Amino acid sequence: MTTLSPVARRRHSRHLLPYGLVLPAVVLFLLFVVAPGIYALILSFESRKVTGGLLGSTTTVMFAGLDNYVGALSDGGFWASLGRMLVVGIVTVGCTVGLALLFALLLDTPRARLTRFARLSIFLPYAVPGVIATLLWGFLYLPATSPIGGRVINYFGVTEVYFTVANVAIWGSVGFNMIVMYTALRSLPPEIYEAARLDGASDLQIAVRVKVPLLRPAIAMCCLFTVLAALQLFNEPNTLRPLSNAISSDWVPLMKIYTDAFVNADISSAAATSTLITVAALVVSLVAARMVQGQVGRAGKGDD
């Protein structure tokens, strides 16, 4: 048996150290992401048949094949919930990325003052849990307690509720995206701005023609984060549901999954729907990741 020297043991331990640091995250990912996902996939191919009378009933698990997926795809409520999520997502992605870019550019100007306080103030809503933030905005929307015109504007109307839900999501996510873009701006070499000023460019021209093109990778990444957050929309409409008749129990896909699983006790149908949403999220992630890589490549060629 070969005995390693102290130097060789130290080298071997250094070689294993990165794997040891990553191991807890891998274990947690397998236990709380992969394992539940596999279990949901198995449930999506099953159906439960209840037999027996009132005095005694038994539940039999049967293989359903693709029946649950066919039922989910042929359900009008599922497509309606997707449409509502799409409307909220379009408003959320556009406003979130646009406001984050605007705040990052304003904070990066040489004339900006109190930038630390401003960054903290803009980022602070991101630290508020989604349910708490929705409850706070709910009191601002209610006519009896609203200081922002709740007695005049029906924030919970059939059409207005889309913007009501989107506003809560935007308020909570702008700060994080602003930090991403602001960090990307601070990492750019200042010589680029000095050269633009020597050419006679104003601060507005530098922001539009220099900073924004160089921020394309960060903007694409923020779009990816916001789209994925829109696919997971649940807390905001579910918390506002008791305040508005316009928000049904299946208003967005995740609310429909929750209702099917825990209200209607249709676990298999909920598992099939959740699998479809997961696949859609993976496809969006892959497409967005390719877009981010493309933007990084273009930015790198532009720098060269």
C-alpha cells in the first residue's frame, strides 16, 4: 500500500476542497429540487380511482399514460390562466427592466448625489417578502384606507387588476435588477466615457449611445430573471384574491395548480400541469441563456 507524503496529501486535499464546498449545495439541490420534480413527474402519469360506498372506500392507483397531460392542454381554464400570466408578465418585464435601467443610468452620472442612500432606497423593496409587500399594497389599494385614490380608481376591476398585480411585482423586483445593471456599469473602463466627452458627447448621448449598448448582456440577464419570476407568479394574486372578485382561484397557472392539488384533491392533474410549466420555464431559460451568450459575444466583439 502506497503512503502519500505530506506534500502529496496537501495537494490532494486542495484538489478535493472545491468538491467539498460544492457538495452541500448539490445535496440540497437533489433533495429539494430534483427529487420533488421526479416525484411530480411520476404522479403526472397516474390516476386514482375511488371504489366502495359511504361505509368503506378504497383508492386504486392506475397508470393513466398521457391522459393528464391531454386533460391539462384541453382545459380552457389553463389557457386562460396562461393568457393572464402573459399580460402581467409583459407589463412586469417591460417596466421592471426599463425602470432598473433608468435608475442605474441616473446613479452612474457624475452629477448624481447621495448615491448610496438612493441605491439602498431602491433596493430595499426587494428585501420585503412578497406576501408582506402584497398586503402593504392591498391596504394602499382598498378604498377605505387608500391614500392613492382608491375611492376614485377601482384598483381591483376586471382590467385594472392586471396592473395592480404587476405593480406589486415591479415594486419588489426593480431594485435587484438595478443593482445588476449598476454593477455592470461600474465595471466598465472610465476611459470610454472620457473619450466620448472629448468627442463632444453629452451625458445623455453617452448614456444612450455608449452605456446602453455595453449593458446589453446585463439587460438580457435581467430580462431572463424577470421572465422566470413572471412564470412563478403566485404570491401577489393569491394574496390579493380576498380583496378582489376579479381574481379567481385559477387566475394564473400556479394558482390553478394549487387549487387542483389542495382544494380539488386532483394531485395527478396538478402534477401534469406543473410539469408543463416546468418544461416551459426550462425552454424559456435555454432560449434566454442563448440570447445572453449572444449579447456577451457581441459586446466582446464591440470592445475589440
